[in-house]
Amino acid sequence: MDATIGTATMRPDRTLEMQLRAATADGTLGDAYFTYPPNHPQYRRMLEHVGGLTPGQSKPVPPWD
């Protein structure tokens, strides 16, 4: 299993941007880009998953269990 599935960045307005990638054993790739403004229902969950961020900071996104 990969140690990371993408990158999360917090914009100056505290919106989370997540650029993610998944790959299957046969080499099929899937890319996704998500944005979560602070009022989004999943915002806190996503922020906690990456271990917190501050505006302007980026971190790798670990895989979910």
C-alpha cells in the first residue's frame, strides 16, 4: 500500500484542496480534485485525516483504512 494518496493544501481562506490519486494492480489510474470550504459538512473530518493544516501549508494525504 502506498504511504500517500495525494496532497492536501489549505488556502488563505482556510478552504482545503485535495488532489488525490488511486491506482489498481493492473495499472488503472484515477485522479480526483476536491475542495472543502470551512462550512462543508466533511471539512473537519478531512482536516483531521491529514493531521491539521494552517493557511498556505500542504501535507501528504495518507490512505484511509
